[in-house]
Amino acid sequence: MAIQSLNPATGEVLATFDEYTPEQTNDILTSTATAWKTWRTTTFAERAACLQRAATLLREQKTRLAETIALEMGKPIRQGSAEVEKCAAVCEYYAQEGEAMLAPQPVDGPGRKAYITFEPLGTVLTVMPWNYPLWQVFRIAAPSLMAGNGVVLKHASNVPQCALAIEQIFKDAGCLENIFRTLLIGARQVEAVLDHPSVFAVSLTGSEYAGQKVAAAAGARLKKTVMELGGSDPFIVMPDADLDEAVKVATHSRCGNTGQACIAAKRFIVFDTVYDAFVTRLEESMSRLVIGDPLDQATDMGPMSSTTLRAELQGQIDRCVEAGGTIRMGGATPKGPGAYYPPTIITDVPRTAAICQEEFFGPAALIFSVSSEEEALALANDTPFGLGGSIWSQDEESALAMTSEIRTGGVFVNGLVRSSLHLPFGGVGNSGYGRELGTYGIREFTNVKSVCVG
């Protein structure tokens, strides 16, 4: 079966690759298992040197890598450049901090001495999506490699050139040969990969459906999992919010990466006293976005990743309108080549509409009016997801008090919901479980071992 790299801006086939056979996949897994036996014995300094060199290479090749991202999945090149820079930063972060994060921890316990160690597990399978085709991989690979694990990547099938570029970065960085490998395979081979005795864990970022399938397969084999799944993040605008700043961030959150992000704000919950002003300003802000060629430095918003995904979004919007929602702007698939879709605002959304319980990818914003804090919090939590959320208010103390009432893995006050090198990232409910990044992220794929003397 062929794996195609397809330009979503033009529909052009950029490259075609043969899917690896089961025999090729098995050989790669065996090679990574062999490499791991040596890699696990290397010093933190040796692993850090690999990650530092990878960071250097990422910055040296930033333009080329950003172009590859733009061509394969449509991300505007300025945003792709920022993604590459973030990948370099996470490599440096774990190179500098990883040893301290994994240092043995003395504890009060039975016997004369007790402590906790963090030891590598083996090979970690990473099943990654296309929307941040480098960042999603590096934020798992960097801590996993620093912890002494091997990594094999099953990337989304529409970004094979990004997947191979990542493998080449680690190879050129002087990491041990075969300690990081890319598998050009389809979803049906994932269970066979999990069957391999060297694979001890899997990290997946993707849809609820993908998470259910892979988590079930891993669970049947008693293999550790971290699942970073979908989101329907609330964006609560209080009566005293700085509307200029809130609208600026709302526009970026909803339309950055063409709205294709699990932690992008999707449900805007606005107090009735500022509702009209917020909607008007958001419409004006979105209307100023430059939509066009993702390779153009002036472009703010490129195409969606595929016409298939665009059609799915259009179907969700159509059903929302049928349920009573009102299109304020956008909301219709444009004619012409590419998978472009306009910035869209939907008001008067019935809270029983299916879209309120679904994740949707694309530059569409649902806006709700509320009249009390209790109503805002109830609506924020009225979703099976629990990834991120934000609160906008100039009364920081009150906003911070509200954070404990929002059922998510992270809440930001007067700021963009984003992944940070230093903070654990992940969700609850249908948004998954486990954490990436920070100290918690590097320890997810270690054997937390208790050692007691006497």
C-alpha cells in the first residue's frame, strides 16, 4: 500500500512511499531493541549531547522544515517556523534538566535507607497526528530519549516527509544508530508493533476513536499508555474582561493552525453584558486575517489539512444550523482548489446541539451568552472533554477561584491555552490521561522503582 504526501493547498501529490512490510517493521523494532541495550547504559551527559545537537540542527534547518510542514499539511510558514523553534527548545530543556528530574529521590521509609529511582522501560511507540507534525513528536521523543528509552514513531499517513525528517535529525545529531526510528505503516499494523516484546509503552495523540482502539490493544498486552486526545475548550469572558486582549487571543486560538488544534478554544462563553461587543470585535478581528498560500510569509491562515476533514467540519456546522444556530460569518465551503475554509462564527447555538458534545477541527467558533458565574461554569463543564480552558477577567483572585471548578487538565487566566515545556500537559475524561512535558512527562515512561536497605 502506498503512503502519499499531498499538498492540501493545491491537491498536488508531492511524494509517494511504499508502506513498510510487517517484516521490515519487525526488523526495525529488533534493531531499536538492540540499540536500547546500549543506550540505557549511556550517561545523561551523552544523551544530553545528542539532544543539544538535535536542537542545533533544527534551528539550522528551520526554513526547510517549516516549508515541509506547510506543503504536507498546510500550516502557514511563520507558524511552522515557530513550531520548529519549540522543538529545539524542548530538546534543550530536557538536555539541561533531565538528569535532575530523574535523580534518585531519598524518602523516609522502612529500613536504614530508602529511595526512588527512575529507570528506562525499553522502546516507546509514539502514534502521532498531523496537526503539529514535528512538535507532537519531539515533546515525547526528547524526554523519552533522555530517560534512556528507545523510540519508534508511527506518524499520521499524510505527513511521511515530516516523519522521515525527524528520524534524520536524530541520526545526524549523533544519537545511537536505530535508537529513534520512523515506521511508515498504516493503522492496521499498530497492534503488531504492540506485540513486539521490546515495546513497553505507547503514547498517542489523536482522536477519541484512535485512543480507544490503541488503548484497548495496549491494555490487552498490559503495556503502559499515555493518551492525549480531543478537546472542546471553554473560553470564559467575564463582564470585566479586557476585551481587546481577549479578542486578540480568541482570534489566534480559533484560527491559528487553521483551527486544527486540540487545545484551541472552541466554545466561547461570554457574559451577556459584554456579549454583543465581544462578538462584533471578534468578527472584525477574524475578517482581517490573511488567508492564502501557506508558503507566503504574509499568510495568517492556510488550508485545512484535507478536503475530507473540511467536509466533516462543514457537516457539523450544517447540523448545528439545522438545530437552531445562526451563522454570523463564514460557514460555507468556498469554491476553488485546495482545502480552504473561512473563519466562521456561530451564535445562538442550542446547548443540546450535537456539536456542543463533539470536537471539531477548523476555524469555527461557537459563542454562548450567560448571565452568571454558575451558568458559565456549568456550561464550561457540559462536555465529555477536559483538556484546557481559559478565564478572562481583570479580577485575578476571583478568576483563580473559578479554576478549581473547571474540570480540565489545565486552566489559563488571561492567557492563551498552550503547551509549555515546564508544565505537565494532558486532560481528563474523553481528553485522555497521563501527562507530557515537565517533570511529570519525563517520568511517565520510566520504571518508578522503590529501593530499600535494611
